[in-house]
Amino acid sequence: MKLYDTSRREVVEITPLVPGVLKIYACGPTVYRDAHVGNMRTFLLTDLIKRFAQYQGLNVELIQNITDVGHMADDTGLGGIDEGQGDTEDRVLAQAKTESVDALSIARKYEDNFHKDLKLLNIQKATKYPRASESIELMIELIKQLIEKKHAYVGKSGTVFFDAKSFSSYGQISGNKLDELQPGYRFEGKSDPDKKFHADWALWKHAGENRTQLTWETPWGRGYPGWHIECSAMSIKFLGNKIDIHTGGIDLRFPHHEDERAQSNASANTEVVNYWIHGEHLLFEGRKMSKSSGNVLLVSDVLAKGLDPLAIRLSLLEHRYRSQMDLTWNSISASHKNLNRIREKMQEWSKSSGSVDKNYLAQFESALNGDLDTNKVLQLLRTLEKDETVSNGDRYQTVLKFDEVLGLDLHHAPEAKKEVEITPEIKGLLETRAKARLEKNWKLSDEIRDKLIALGIGIKDSDSGQEIFSL
Ligand code: AMP
Ligand code: ZN
């Protein structure tokens, strides 16, 4: 399989270091809130790599961490200077305060929800989901080693920093070289006075008086881990010093992955990760999807509208992982309808026996081999659906094979078709929406579309007007 490696800046053939086994480390969720569909897009990327590798006969070892401590509100990855102690709050602790419960209850609640959401999207389970809060000993050992090797130093306050200048190939993933990083780029005036150099980052942070939860005793005093060291410690512990693929969203390229690479390589004296694969961001209704901007879509929001959660998966597959995409309610409703259409056909085709069509299968494999071109695969699926030269039984077997990677449960029976009953309320909404569209009042048009979806009615706009269907 070929994938785009951020570090080499090109599409490369993925060759496992140990033949037959593919070792993947995926940055997992920070469990202080429900993962949104943007996060899910990144988790789906790992799932596609995993499923396609398995399809090709490889054994996949996948480790995905659970970040339940140490991810600070300002670890945005925008500026590259990870501040030292006490600058902003730990995300899990902040949410614990908001919900008036202890930090670990927050973490476990959102971790449970994360697993439920993965299941709803048919994202296969990882081999293990280590928690940061249960890997503290590993981190302490790793930090001790980095201090011994003179890659890290202890500040007066007890915060331990990585010495960025001690790692000569810093910047290889992101292109952000040390001499180009400006001091105080992000948080002017808040830099820790204990730092020797502005681009050094904290491996272990000294806990001030105010922090009473999620702290641990160490040789440097009581404190808590920096976010980046967690992933170095857990990836090396569970996958060893040689890992094939590391995945994450594009925002993690810097500083998270850059810093992780420096820590891991400095400790292991080798290039630990062979390929760095990043997924582009997901937008929702034209705007960035993020908790801070308030523009989030949750898997539960889609369920609440009576839509199949796998409609999200299908919508995401319409775009290759490497292109930014805009998800909309319209596209999710359309995917819901498409899923049911294909499933209906599959029920019909399943009545005849057949075998996999070699020609279609070869095209399917070539599209996935070529940097996971899922859009091409879906086009191929639509062509096959209409291709009367392929027998029903053959179409059934071929689509079943595609679905090993697509993961859309295409062999499931479709939902029973419901007739749309046009009540006076629905009629009124449709008329108002048609008028709003004529007047280019897109805001009102979208509001009414959402009202209709809440009533269980999907809508599709075409040249001939508004087409409605039951969800
Ligand atoms: P977090 O729970 O914030 O640590 O993020 C979990 C994963 O989701 C990381 O790999 C992020 O890079 C990724 N991510 C965050 N926002 C988006 C988005 N809008 N689209 C795609 N991936 C995202
Ligand atoms: Zn990570």
C-alpha cells in the first residue's frame, strides 16, 4: 500500500519492518468531552489502513492511547512553544470542575463514549488502549533516561525540559527548524524562566499549590506529565523501538509529533517511527470543526435525527483522507439514503450464487493501494451497481469483498421504507424553504432543512426543486 508520509513529503510504498506484521501507533482522544466527527475522521484513517493491511494478509498491531492527563488547553500546536508550568489548565481537570465531579470520572465517562462511537462507526478495536494516567512510571523512566543522556534538564522549580538543541534533526516532520522558531510566538511573556532556550518543552511539569488531582511523586517533586512524552512512552512500551506507522490529525504534526519524535529517537538511538501519516481536517457546514469554535457534530447528533451512523462513515469515505472536506447535514442524509439503496440491492443480489469479479476487485485494490483513494472506490461501487454485464451473484460477492475495507455493513437489510406523509406542517415548511431559496436566504433554508430532518424527512435539492425522502 502507498501512503503520503509527512516526513518524507511524498507518497511512499509502506513496507513493514518485520515481514507480515504492521505496527501502528495512533494518537487517541483526550477524554474531557465527546469525540466529534472530525476526530472520528482521523480515527477512521487508522481504521482504513488497518483494514486494508489485514485484507492484504498482514497482522496489525495497533496501539491507541487514551489521554486522560497532561493535555493542556493551550497545547494547540499553533506556535510550537509548549509552555512550562501553571500557564493553562489541564483539559480533564477543567471539565471536572465544570461538571463538579472528580477528574478520573470525567475521563472514564468520555472514554466509554469514545468506544461506543467507534463501534457505531464500525471502527475496529485496537490491540490495546493504554491510558496516560496508568503509564506514569514509563514516562518517569523515559525522562530519567533523557536526563542521563543530556537531552533533558531539570529547572529550579522541578519542571523537566527537553533540550531542543540537543536533537539535531528537530523539524524533520513539520519543516519547523529551530532557528526559525521565534521566541514567545504564541504566549508572549509567559515563557518559563527555567527554560534554557525558548523552543525547549516540558516533559514533566511541577504541580503548583492549586493542582490537587492528577499529580504524581517523582525524583523532581510532585507533578504531572507533558502531553508529548505520553505518546513516546506508550508507543515504545507497547510497540518497541521500531514502529511502522504513526497516525494523527494534521494539527498534531507540530509540535506534538515533532517533539515526540525527538524524545523517542533520543531515547532509542534510532529512527523509531518509519512513516508519519496525517489526516486532513474535517469542516462542518463550511466552518472548522472544533470545540473551541462551537462548531461540532457528534455521532449522537446524527443518531438523534434517526440517521444511520454509518452514513457518517460513507460521507467521510467520499473524500480521500488527505484532502480537507466539508461535511454537511445534506451529505449525511444523502449517504443515509445511498446506504439503504445499496443494501436493498444487496438483498436482491444475495439470492443468486456467484463469485468475486476479478476485474472489479483489481480496480478496487489498485485504488486503495494508490494512497487510499476511497473516493475512487465508491465510484467503482456505483459503476458495479449499475453494471448489468456482471451477474447478481457476482455483484453480491464482489461488494462483500469491498466491504471488508469499507466497513459499511452493506449486507445488512435496509430499513423498512417509510412513506413520507405530507402533513400541513411539512407542506408549509417546504413552501417557505422553496421561497427562501429563491431569495437566496440560505440561512433560513438550512434552518428549515434541519427542522425537516428532526421530523424524519431528508431533503435533496436539484434542478427540479426539493426532493424529499423518509429517513
Ligand atoms: P483530541 O481528542 O483533541 O486529542 O484529538 C484526537 C484526534 O482528532 C487528533 O488526531 C486530532 O488531530 C484529530 N482532530 C481534531 N480535530 C479534527 C478535525 N476537525 N478533523 C479531523 N481530525 C481532527
Ligand atoms: Zn499523541
